[in-house]
Amino acid sequence: MLNLQVAGRHLNKKGYLARFDDWDRDLALTLAAEEGLKLTDCHWRVIAFLRDYYATHEIPPSPRVVIKSIGTAITEHVPCTRRHLESLFPDGGCRQACRIAGLPDYYCHGC
């Protein structure tokens, strides 16, 4: 398996972090910048939730779980929808969010 490095961390050939515990904010910023994203507070809330949920359950949450759990933190004045959540990460939705959050790629396909 080919390993790449970004911000001193090893990524697999699909561009996902090889070790969950190697993640930090600098890596997230670097990965997001490579994908043309400027991370806002809403992005960071989603990323933090994904990481916390994965650390507890060892699987990523579904978009529905994300929306039910932190939807009001993402969009306060209008109901948060899957479309809104995916608009935060426009190049792959939950997969892109999982990648930036440092979750393993084999868990993020159904997210």
C-alpha cells in the first residue's frame, strides 16, 4: 500500500489518515485547503462530532445522527437538512467530512 504524507502524517493511497490518533487541527486545515475549503465554525462542529462519535462507537454517525445531534449548532435559524450538511462539504459530503476529520476510509463509505 502506497503511503503519502501531509503535514507530517501518513495517508493511505486514497488520502485518508492512516492512524486516527495522528489527527490534529493543522492536518484538518491542510486537508481542507487541498480541497478548496475554508473551515468555518460549522465545519469544526461537524468535524468534532464525527471524531467524538467515532472514538466512542468506532463507526461514523449517519447524516441523520449528525443532524439530530448537532443540527441546531450547524444552522440555528432554519432546520438543518442533509442538503445543508452536504453543502458544508461539497466534494463528497460525509466522505469528505470523514476524511478531514481523520476517520479511516473503510468506515466512511456509508456515511
